[in-house]
Amino acid sequence: MRTMLALTAPAVTCAALAQEASFTPAATMPSPGAWVVHTMFSGGTFESTGPQGVDGYLMSYNTMVQYGLVPGLAIEGSLPVYNGSLGSTDPAKRILGTGLGNLEVDVKLRLLRVDFNTIDTLRIAATAGVQAPTATGDYRGTAVNPYLGGALTWIAGRHGVGASARWMFTTGSTFDPNFGDFTSADMMHAAASYMYRLAPAEYGSEHKEAWYASVETTAVYETNGDAQVMLGPGILMEGTRFALEMAIQFSLWQESTNRGDSLFTAMVGLRFLF
Amino acid sequence: MHPTFRAMLAPAIALAAVLGGCEYCLVERSPEAEKLLHDDTVLTRSPAQIQVMGMSCPKCVSNVDIQLMRVPGVTRSAIDMSIGVVRVEFDPSRGITRAALAKAVDDSGLTVTSIQEG
């Protein structure tokens, strides 16, 4: 088995308000008329797990934008750009070069908001959207894929817990960055995170930046039987109008047939609120 | 599931969400918050001190800044996360009501519990 370095593209559209871990979409959203822009850079390599499996590298630059429509309702979209060299013994499966990925547009609806005290809060939100076949080059697919999802965010003092899940109804062939290959199966993404506010221990009279450490687990399940579970730490520095994040994830378990396995995922990201 | 139905499922739900806005959002507001959201009393003394719940992070509370500064007559807002208070300076001649400030905080996704003048 060859050693590999994997920095795979984040598979789940991440929203962009803090206190939000890198790979776990939060139930938060911008207020009406406010924008959030979230850019993430990631990349990595894949290892072949079957006779026609994919190996090579894939990098991704993903830009996500959220806009608050009315209280409790936001629209969000994301568009990745890929650069990769993914080889296979099957020439039809080879991917090379740079290209756009698929555009995802959805609405996020807040279902529940409970603020317990000055800091503590519980939020639940649902998303519904569609992935459009905007991909170009070797990443080009044929499908318009709707998806439904939900997210939970719970903040208690210095502790934050997040969870999310999303089901994509795949209607044709689409590029799947989780396995570095195309798929026509329905996909479920699930994620859970724990964040701890390192500093400040207590907020002062002026809210400045805050530092968080996080641990996240993400899971992908496809109806063709392929599945993946990742786990890893991250760090988030959050100011009043921007945030900087870094995270890595290591593979805990993967099961894929004739597709690529990734050993770990890493990303850096920037978030802006205006 | 029929392919056409599959393709239309999520967009249809998204459209329904957009058309419906947040009508089905379950927001637990205190009786004080509900009262403030309908309190048309005009504020006559600046600044106002707004007690807010749910200030879980610096970037989250910046939404309060954004919404309060959109209230006509508000000239400055300053947030003290340590005690959950937003201090709002405004032009008293503009007829700003308690409901206007309470709605700005509520729209930002946080919960208002009291507004005090001066």
C-alpha cells in the first residue's frame, strides 16, 4: 500500500458564521441584508483501492457566499475550482487539469432559536438546494442534484457543539471530491464538531477576537456502498468581521470499490461578514 | 422515486421556504421580548442600554451592529459581551421607538430582554 498525503476538497457546503467548525455547517446565518463570504483552500492525494481505483492529487479552492434574506432565512451558494491529477488504469476515469466544480445554491431556514442567557444558545436550521452541473473540463458531470439538510448548533459558555447532515439525490453522474471520482449514487454527508474557546476565558467590555480549538468528525455514505469517516482537529481565530481557520482530518475508516481513498484532509479558510 | 420528482424535491422545498419566510421558525422569546417588539414608546434620551441574550461569539454579535446601524437615527452602537449589553447612541429627535431597537436585535438573531434609556 502506498503512502499518501490527502488534502481532499470539503464535500459539504459550509456556512460561514462562527462559532462554526470548518467541516460542520452551523445552524447560524447572516441577518437580513448582511453578507458572509467564506473561502477555503484544500488539496490532497488519493490512493487506489481497487483494480481501477483513482490515485493522484486534487486541490480545491471553494468560495461560499451567504446572504440574509429575512430574519431566519438566508440564501447561500458555493462554487469550487479544482486542480488535480487523478490517474486510473481505466483511461476513461483519468482526471487532469483545472476546472470549475458544480455550483450549489440553497436556502437555509432557521427552525429553532433558544437563547438561554448572555452567551448560551441553541439553533437548528434546515437547508434545501440544488447542485447545478457547472463543472468544466474533466470534472464535468451531467446531473442536477437536489439536496436536503439540517444543522444544529449549541453554545454553552466556552463549549460549542455542532452537528449536521445532508442527503443529495443524485440524478446522474457527478464529480465527488470525497473519493476523487464520479458517482451516480445518492450521497449522505454527516458531520459533528466540538469547539472550545481557548481565549478569552471571559469576554471583556469590548468584543475583540476569540480563539477556538475544535475536533470534528465527518462521514460520507453513498447508496453504492462507498463510505468514509474522518476525524481531526482544527483552530479558529475569529474577529468581529472576519475569521481565519485551519483544520486537518485523518481517515478513521473507508470503504470504497474501485475509487480513491484519502488518508487525511487539510484546509485553510477565511470568513468575512459585512 | 421518480427522477423528475427527485430533481424537483429540494428546489420545491427551497421555494416554499423563501415564500413562507420564517413563519414556522420556533423562536423562544421571553414575555419581556415579546412586549418590547410591540412597544411603540418613543425613546427620548440617548444612549439606550439594550440587554441581549445569545451573544455566543464576536462575529455573531456583529450582526447586531449591522442591524442597529440601519435603524434611522442610530449613530453608534457598542457591544459589551461580558454583560450582554449593547449601548446605542441615537438622535432623540428621530422618534426611535423601543420596538424599532428590539426588532433590530431580534432580526440579528439574538434575543432582547430589556431596553433602558439614558
